[in-house]
Amino acid sequence: MTNWVEVAREWIGAHGAVVRASLVGVKGSAPREAGAMMLITENDIWQTIGGGTLEFTVMTRAREMLADSAAGPWARTVMRAALGPDMGQCCGGQVRVLLERFGSEEDGVLAGLASCRTIAHPMDGLAPLGDAGDTPPGLDRQTGCFIASVTLPGRPAFLYGAGHIGRALAPHLTALQLDLHWVDVETARFPAELPAGVRQVIASDPTVIAAHAPEDSIHLVVTHDHTLDEAICHRVLSGQGFARIGLIGSATKAARFRSRLSKAGVAQPVLDRLVCPVGLPEITGKHPARVALSIAAGVAIWQQELDETG
């Protein structure tokens, strides 16, 4: 799930309120670009504005807003920080961070915004940083609002399998800001709590989900069943298109699958795009945490390649 409004509404229901922190002005060197955002509750965060002292300070301020029982509807404030003098960070830039508190009073408003492309965040007359005469990204000088996308840019990814490897891998994939669809055959196979932003998909036949995935999707096949693995791979490879596909397994499994898929009619140039074993060979070991790190690192490289090639 890359729609921050959906995540915010879910967390309002669970925690009562959430703060959205957005970088609305950046000048010089900074950890993230203007428009980067995160959601903050009393005990949790979603996404990042760059980490370090800046993010820690923003989280502290956001939690003060959450604890303020007198805060009015859509309470908001703008923090200014010079990252070197104020934060002790090596970055020498300056930032402005818009903090907005959304509670149950705003849930109805957020519900109406969930399907929108953008949302206007009032700045109360405080313009984002920028060189004189310039209009920083996201700033509408006529309205005095910061215009932000509702849906974060995220490539669709389909993770098939909610066993040990899937459970270790899913948080890494959401951290890579993929629009993650986590697929398995029954609810009981998933953990009680899913990582924020994950779309859980229960499908008695996961190949149906694979068949309807967008053509720019990344597919990662790590199910409990080799027969199901093969069926998903066949559906993806024989479909209309995909960005990348990775399959967990050994070299022996890879050879057996390639032989069977070739006999099933998958053309060799397409079959060559099946990555098995998936992950970086430099990260060895069979512990789920190591396997997940290996796969996630490989996916990060895929993301970079896909971004560079468009």
C-alpha cells in the first residue's frame, strides 16, 4: 500500500491520531528531497524523511502533538532546522518540516481524499525554503498550500508465500517503498500483524493474482509448495509482461523448473529472465533473516536498474 491516506486512516482507527511529517522546504544538502514524508504514532512510524537527528527530533515533536489533548482539528506547525548548527548533522542544508495531526475528527475528510491524486496542505503563510524568485517543488504560491501526492511512487511487487522467508522479507520490501501485495492461500499462514502498507491477498489459486498483476510488477516466489511455485512462474512468464521475477531455490530446482517451463512453451528469452536462486550470492546461509536480506538487496539492485532504464 503506497496511499498514505489509507495508512493514516488505519492508524487513526488503531491509535486515535497520527502525525504526518513532510519536508516542505529544502535548501542545500539534506537527507531527503522536498516532498518526502512519514507518518508517526505514539509507538510506530511509516516511511522516512531521512533518519538521523532530524528525524528523531521530528518524531519527538510529533509525539508532543499527539499527546496534546487541547490540539484543535487538523493541528499543524512548521519546524525550521539548519542541519549543521541545530542538529549536528554533516549535511549543511536547511529544511522546513510541516507537521500535521490527524485524529478521528479528520477521518471523514481523509476518507474523501483516499481516491484523490493530490491533497493541499495549508502552510499558514509560511513558505517553504527556496531561492528568491523560485517556486519550490509542491508549493502553490496562490493558495499558500503545499501540494502533495496522495499515492507515494511505488513499483508494484507481488510476494507469494507467507512462511518464514516471506515473513522475514516483507518488511524489507515495504522499506524499499514497493507497493507490496503479499499473497498466500489462507489467512492462517500470515502473521497476526502485517507490516504497515502491505496489501494482504488471500487466494486459493495465487496464479489468478499473478495473471492480473501490472506489467511493471516485480514478482518474488517463495511459497511452501514447489508445484505452486512452478505454476506461479509459468503464469508470470507466459503472461503479458513483468519487470522482474525471482524464485527461491537451489541450482537443481532452477534447472528442473527451466526444463519443465521450456517444455510448457515458455520461450527461451523469457525463461532467461527467471532469476533462481533469487538474491545476492555474496550473502550466504539458510537462516530466514540472511535469505531475506539477500533477496531484498537483489531487489534494490533491480529497482535501480528499472529506474535507470525507465
